[in-house]
Amino acid sequence: KLGYSSEPSPPGSSSSHSSKKGSEPPFRTYQAFVWALYKYFTSFKEELTTIEKELICKDETVTLSGVLERLSPHLAQIKELHKVFCTGVAEVPPETPNVVRASHLLNTLYKAIIEYDSVGEASEQAVALLFSLWTETVRPYLEIVDEWIVHGHLFDPAKEFIIQRNKDVPVNHRDFWYATYTLYSVSETVENDEKLNDAASGSSGGDQGSSNRQLTMVSFLKPVLKQIIMAGKSMQLLKNLDCKEAEQSERSSRDAERKSLYTLFLESVQSRLCRPEDSPSDTVSEQQATKRSLIKMQSIVAQHLQIDDVHDPLLAINFARLYLEQSDFHERFSGGDFIVDRSSQSVTCQTFELTLRSCLYPHIERRYIECCGNLMKTLKKDYKLLEYLQAMRNYFLLEAGDTMYDFYTAIFDKVLEKESWQQLSFLNVQLQEAVGQRYPEDSSRLSIFLETIDPARKKQPVNNLDVLTLSYKVPWPVDIVISSECQKIYNQVFLLLLQIKWAKYSLDTLRFNGNVAILGGVAEEVTVKETINQQIHRMCLLRVKLMHFVNSLHNYIMTRILHSTGLEFQHQVQEAKDLDQLIKIHYRYLSTIHDRCLLREKVSFVKEAIMKVLNLVLIFSDRWQAGFGAWKIESIDKMESDFKNCHMFLVTILNKAVCRGSFPHLESLALSLMAGFEQC
């Protein structure tokens, strides 16, 4: 039976399952509803029995009008129960999935309470009755929630809960966090259920139904749905992590002493009602309950409906059928029952939603904070999550400057020497040597690959680096945060940084002596238009202008973007309350860097202009190295013209963007480039 045992076994997992006819698991929400109605009709029958005894005694005159007046509150209540039963159960089409049936029944009760609640004192008795009915009916839902957020086990054999487990994804798979659970959003028309995949980690789902249908969840869980999903998944993940035995034993000892979520909820309601002395146990014993036959129940219901001028024998038969289908509800719901007093519930009646907010949600919120906090501590402490996030910044965003400098300058030197560098063995050896000196633990996790690229892109020198792809092996469960999709974004930024570093290195390594010597050697051949000194001067000026541009871009990317955004990210990671929040913070961080590095498709024209300048730098560097005799004077004119056009275009575009306020982070780059442009 479903008492309030502190043992952590799944609710309803006892031998009562075997009492159910057939192999289909019991539909516990309907069982709880039947139990609530059964208790009400039992108390009503006791009232009728009292009147009958008074008639038999004949101590005083009893008139029919007096009996009707005495029964009028009960008849009004039965009318409300009849409406709820019709809307919530009888009118639901056959073959409707249990998740829709349960959601619709709970929503029907919830809506009825809210509607009467808004009327005020006039409907106090109706709200009290419906509230007690809702409190009983919601019990299986709260037990499912309790089992999930406390033990990490979503026990729902009848598939009545709005969140259901996808058995195909094991817990130790990186997709566990994204694709393990399915969230059901139920249409109020009960035509069918709309299935929303919990792809975004279950915290929310878009409306994928038709626009003319209103999709709703189980109303009372809406405000805490995210916390339930996060706490449940976090608890399940925690159970599968290699936590320390001491912590597990400490948790199990706490579990042995804890009260269930449903018990905590009812106790909170009782204290809110300011009736702490009223916590009676159920007056109907199990033996009495089992003696009631299907015929008696049918006749009782039929009588009550006829008294209230509701002649609906089919409805009585329908309820009797429901009663028979859920025939083991006595065994499941009678033990250790905790009744909420239905009389004069003025405190509860004032606002039902406030009652939930003060009596139910805080218990779920506390469990969410505790459970998600434990998971975050475990990931940071035992699984080195912060260290892995730092490693991604060290290598992909070049924060480990000296280490990565050793790696990429080896490539750049090969290019300068006109030697082949696109060899996997050479690249990995250089990477291992650079990383192994300072971060030996990461040398086995880092590797570099050569990808094939579109031949059309190879025309530009700067695109030769596009073949490089850096890879970092991230173990489970850290790969839930640092996914392969995230590594693709890291790689895009890594490639851009390499291209900027290449241009900067090419300009920084240029020497004057060789060029002057070559120029001096051919001084006699210089003719009319320009003297040798003028040409040298023009080349030096262009070099300075290119250096100013590249350094401005380099400083903007490395300080204004990567460093400041990284500091903000590290602060947010420390503040993250749950894993889902951390995943979103990490993705937002990557998205911000991606945008600010001008890698977004929307601003691709800006990146193209920058790439043209970087290409120009590489061409300029190559010609400088070749010496004066290797190229013609017209090429200086073309390089100066190309650079001036790109520079002017970028200054104009960036200034407009800054003035509009659409890209405030570009202000420093715009000012720096404009300062260089004025000197052109």
C-alpha cells in the first residue's frame, strides 16, 4: 500500500501490482481520484444513515422539506463533483493515452478551484471540497516527482506523468542530458497529445502544434517544471557518477529520515490552515472498504444523482466501471491516510495558487537547489570541469600563449622557408613538444588533423591554414558541457586567431638589411620615375601601415574580446546553479566570441575585408623577402591601393555600426583603425 514509508522503494512497487487484473500497470491518478470520490460518498452515506436512524427513532417530526434543506449543501457538492467527473473523466475519448487522461483530470480540478476561488466567500464550501479532491488526486503525481528528484528514478509504469524516460539513451552517454526525457504538452481539447522533444535539456519546449490549439502542461506544475526536470536529471546523473562512498552513505542515512514530498505538502497545508490539531486518520477500515460491492456503489451514485435532478444512469454505470477498473485502490491508498479537513478552509480558499506557492513549490525548490548543487560540486571537484574549460581556452583561444607560440611559429617558419608543412606527423610532433613541456597531462588529449578544403579557397595564401583542425578529447560527463558542436565553434575562432598571428609574425620577422643590400646592388638600373630611396620609403611606410592594422586587430581580438569575455564567463560559471544553466552559459560564451570575432554570416562582408588585408600582408611579406629585383614597381601601387580601399571600407562600416549602437564592442577597433587611416 502507499503509506508514508521512509524506505526508498518506488511508490506502488509492492505486491499490490499483482492484484491488478491483466498485465497493464495500474493507472494511479484515476485510482487516487476514485479513492477521493469514494471517501466523499462514504461520508455522504453516513449522513443519510444518520437521517434514517432519526426517522426510525421517531423522537421528533421529520419533514421532507427539512431533509432536503439538511441535504442541500451535499446536493450542491454532488452537482460540482458530477461536473468535474463529466469533464475530467467521462467525456475523455476512449484509447486516450494515460498522460493525457491524468493531465486533463488534474487540469479540470485545478481550473474548477481557480474559478470558484475568484468568486470569494460565496463559494468557500465548493473550493474546500474541490481542494480536498485535488489533494487526493494529485498524490501519485507528487510521488512520481518525489521518487525522481530524490532517488533519480522516474517510476511511472502506467505512463501517466508528463515527463517520460527515453530508454534508448544510457546515462553515461553524452546525449543523456539532451535526449533522455520527453516532455508531453497536453491539449485542453483532449484530441491528442503533442509530443515535444526535450532537446534543449527539458527546460522548455516550443509550440509545435497547430496555431489554433492551446497547448498546456499540468497547470499546477508549470512554475516548478524546470526545477523538477533539472533535479531529476541531476539526481540520475549523480547516481551514475563515481561519487565517494562516504557521501553516498551520508545521503542514504538522510533518505531514511526524510519525509515524502506529498507528506511535506499536506503538513504545510495543515499549518497554513492554522489547524495543527486536526490530522485525523482515515475512519474507513480496509475490511469495511472491501465489503462494498459494485452494485452498492452504483446504486449510491445513481440515488445521489437522481436526488439532484440529474438522471444519468449511464454516468452512474461509467463511475461504477471506473471504480471496478481501479478496484485495488483501497490497498494502495487507505494505509496511513492524511486527511485535509474540508470544513471552513477559509485560509486555503483565499487563493489556491498562493497555497501551492507556499506549501508545495518551496519543497521542490529546496530539493532542486540541493541536488543540482551537489552535481555541480561533483563535476567541479571530482571531474575537473573547470580545468577542462580552461584547457579549451588555453589551446583553442591561445591563452597558453608561450605554449601555442612554440607550435604555430614552427608552422610559420616552414612557410617562410618554402618548405612543406602540411604533414600530420610534423604537426602532431610540434604540438606534443609544445604542450608536453608545460602541460604534460594534456599532451595525450590534444591532437591536430588535416581536413580537405574547397580548392577555390586555396587561391588566397591565408586560406592555406583552413586545413587545420584542433581536437581535444573530453571525457564523460564533461562532454555534456564541452560537446563536439562546441569544439567546432572553438575551432573557427582558433583558425581566425592563427590567421591573424600568421600575418603579424610575417610582418614582425621582416628585416631591412637584406632588402637595402639588394636594392643597392641594382641602383644603376633605376630609371626615370622614382629613385631607389623613394621606393624603399614607400615599402617601409606600407609595412608600418599594415603593422598598425594587424596589431589593432590582434589587440582587439586578444584583449577586448577573448580576455574580457573570458573573465565574465569564469564568473558566470562559478554562479551557475545547475548543469543546464552551465551548458547555456558556456554556449552563450562561445556564441558571444563567435559574434565578436566577426564570424557570423550576417557580418561576413567585414570578415572578407579583413581577410583581404591579411592576404595582402602575406603577399607583401613574400615580396619583401624576395627582394627588389623580383617584382615591378606597379605592384607597390596595387598593394597601396588595395590596402587603402579595404581600410576605408572597414573604417566606414565600423563607424556606422558603432554610431547605430548595434555593435558597441567594435568601438575600440573602429577608433584604432581610424587613427591609422588618418595618417594614410
